[in-house]
Amino acid sequence: MLSAVDNPPNMAPSPREPDILRATGDWTLANASQILALIERAPERARDIDGRDISRLDSTGAMLLSRYATRTGLGLSTVEVKDVHLKLREAVRLVCEVPARDKQKDFGFRRMLERLGFTVEDYAKEILALVGFGGLALQTGIATLLRPRRIRWTATVHHMEQVGLDAVPLVILLSFMVGAVVAFLGATVLREFGAEVFVVELVSISFLREFAVLLTAILLAGRTASAFTAQIGAMQSGEEIDAIRTLGLDPIELLVLPRLTALVVMLPLLTFLAMISGLFGGLVVGATNLGISPEMFVTRIHDTIEIRHFWVGLSKAPIFAVVIALIGCLEGFQVQGTAESVGERTTSSVVQTISLVILLDALAAMFFMEMDW
């Protein structure tokens, strides 16, 4: 093997065509100083650069060659090299030359419209996929109910503990604090009219109809939907779901239905606890700051609040549970097999569930208002 001294780098005009430069020798890191000197002495313009006589080429030599080729307006892709150096030339070109060209991309109004169009199309596909996945889960659920021995009771109870019992402390704490905040804000406004007693109706109606179920659904959207996506996504990445199909089992029946059932059962129960906790937060504020005794607070709820407010809030819980479970499981099945994909799908499931829960809650609020319920 020749050393850097035995075969020094050189670049000179071709004897037959002076406007074509011919590179020879070893273009390696050991000869970097000599290569830099050659580049400084080389002409500013050239019709072509012939590198087929380069005996040895490493990334440093290719980078310096790319620097000179770019200065002459040619680019490294036009430099002819030996076949053994082609992959190295392309790798160095992608690193040294492509990013500089990407800076010329259009980030103006047209680019904004393009990104908006892609986003709308992606959301439309996600909605269609969610509807189709919901239909598949419904079909599998009906088939499972017709054969009760196929119901996965153990997995269902396990997920009920994870999504329900483990979330009880957090749901109670957050609902209590929000109930106290609503009572404080309501008292601040109503004090000007001497109507602080109406804080009881404010806290009761807001929590029975909206805040309890919405806070619980948002909490489970961030806590449970992400867990479902990560669990199923990890199985998808590890090809465990393919193994389940190979064994003749249905992944929907095995993985989706227990999670869906657990969430449909536990979300209404957590919503009820959130209602009680929120009302208790308002009661504590009323007793400590507003001069409303606990007996008066409870009596006013009993006399002024109708039971329909409770049923309106509780009726939304199963719908939110279905949305959270389906999106969490669907995003898990869409993982492509890499850790990065698991992270992206987990983030997507949280964003989608929270957005859809708030949208559905707004539509339900307008519907109940128009129906005077």
C-alpha cells in the first residue's frame, strides 16, 4: 500500500483539454494540508473535474473536493471517480451540499397553504380510520357477546384497575381544586350584587353538567390514551401482534375490547367521584370564606338543582370513553416499528383525544341547550 508521501495528491489541467482538471494521488486526511494548498492554487473556473485517477479517497478528501467543486459551480455530483468511491462521494455530497440548497425553500404563503392542505388531508384520513376502526371493534364486540366464553374477564378487570382505581386520587384532587377555584371566582363577581349565595348553583350546575365529565375525560385522555398507544405500539414494534395473528387469535378481541370495556365502565364512575369532589370543593370555600354553612350548601343544592343536570353530565361519559379508547388503540396499531414512531403516535393520540373530547362536549352542550334539558 502506498503512503501519503509516496503518492501525494495533485490537481492539474489535462494535457489535451486545459479547462478540465485532473485529480490524482491520495486525497486523504494525511494529505489535508497539501490538498488545501492545491485548492488555493487551482483556477476559479473549470469545465469539469476528473477524479478517476484518485488512488485513495476518504471523507476528508471528498469534503475538500466538494468545497472546490462547489466554488467552481460544478458540485461534487459532476466529479467522476472510481466505482469504489461512488458511495463515499454521494454520502459526502448529501452532507456538504444538499442542506445548503434546502435553505432556498419557499416558506411563504404558498408553502403555508401546502402545509395546511396536507394537515387537512391527514386529519380526514385519521377520522375515516377512526370510524372504520370503531366499526371493526363494534363488529368484534357483538361477535364476542354471542360467545361469552371468549370474553377476556381477567384482562378487563386488570385494565379497570389501571384506568379507574389508579386514577381516583388524581381525579378527586383536581376536581376539588377546580371546584374551589370556581367558587372563589363566582363569589368575586356575585359579591358586587350581594348574591354570594348563588355560588352554590354556579358550582353545582357547572360540575354536574360540564366540568366533572370534561376534567375526567381530559385527564384520562392524557393518562390512559397515551398508555394504550404505548403498550400496543411496543407490541407492534416487537412484532408481537403479528405473532398473535399467527396463533389464530384476533388482536381486536385480545387487546382492544378489554381496554374499551374497562374505560366505558370506569369513566362514568370517575365522573361521579369528580362531581362529588367538585361540589365538596365549593362547599369548603363557602364554609370558610363566604359564610355559607355546609348544611345550607347541601340544602340549597337539594332545593334548587334538578336531577336532570346530573344525568346530562353522566350521559356524556360513555361517549368520551369510547373515543379515548378507540383513538388510543388505533394509534398503537399504526406504529411503524421504531421507537420514534411510538413517541409520535403517543403524542398524536393525546392531542386527538383531548381535541375530540372538547369538540364533542361543545356539541353536546349546544344540543342539550336547544333541547332545554
